[in-house]
Amino acid sequence: MASRSFWERAAGCWAGEASYFDGAMQPIIPAYGNVLRIAAQRGGTASIEEWKQYPPSELARAAGGPGLGADEGFEVASVQRGTLGADGVLDLGADGRWAPVDGHSALRELLEPSTGVPRYRTWHTMPSDDVLVTTNLGVLYTAYEADYYNRPLRDPVSGEMRPNARLGQLKGVSVFRYRRIPADQLEPARAERRARFGVRNPAGPPRMRS
């Protein structure tokens, strides 16, 4: 029998924390919560459900909208679905393809078609069956100058969009640290992180990423 792929090893529930840095490695959010549920069957379907609990911050306000209090955190829920091939490659369609590395890691490069520059380069690795670590590199990928949320900026005088002189440079780095938990501990782990990071209202069911 073939050895288990990375995603077969990673299947189950995980609870952890993350840190988010800008391109100069200055902290944007020193710590926030993260909970995962991964389902994967080789030669079949796969899904990654994710809940992030942001503390009161610019990111929380951007995700939560103008009704979010200044002292309030926000929980974001998302799901990615795809297929896990016999070769261990996880194909998530618009969310990219994850290439396996010897059963202990998986790598993804998500390219921006208009520029050929990666939006993200992401590495998942499992030092053991109960520990998962993720490093995500965000890259400035738009052809023209844009704000932090990749919305195009126009010259205030001419109204024209200026070419992005920082195209391909590092935008940010996020690092996630997880431990495996029993399935019946997923909701308690979410609740604990909501309390810790000031989230008053739980997120609804996970939605496909846009």
C-alpha cells in the first residue's frame, strides 16, 4: 500500500495561533486565533474549513465592516474544496494546486494571471502527526499601484494609474502554529479563541473564498 500523502496525514481538526508581519517584518497582528478542519481522501474529494479570530485591529475592522466596534474582534470563516489525486496533489481550482513533498509537506504558488507574479507562496509542513506549521508569503502582485487591499490607486492630478514599482516585492508574512485536537474539541477551541481575541459574534457557516 502506498504511504499516506501529506493531506491524508493532515486530515482532522487543528487549533492554533498565528502572527502576521508586513514586508519589513514589522508585526501587523502579533497574535490571532485559527482553527482548521481538513477532510481528504486520495482519489476523491478534499476540503479545508478555516476559522480565523482577529483581535481588535485594522484587519478586523476591514473584515467586519463599519458596524464593528473599535474594541471588538472579528471571526472569519471560509472553506476551500477540491480533489486529492492519486499522486497526492491537492487541486483546489482557483485556490491553486498543492504539490506534495515526501509526505511531510505541501507547497503552493498561486499566480496572478495578469502579471505572472505569485500572489502567495505557501508551505505547510508536519514535524509530527500532531503538529502542523504553515508559512504564507504574500507578494505585491498588481501591475499598477494599489492600496493594502489591492484596490487600484489613481494619480490625484492626472487620474491615471501608475505602474507598480514594487511589483513582486514582499507584502507580508503570516506564520501559523497548530496542534491536532479531537473533532469534539473544534467548537470549544473556536469559543476559547473568540473569548481571547475579543470576538463577540461567531461567524456563520464557512463560505467559499472569493
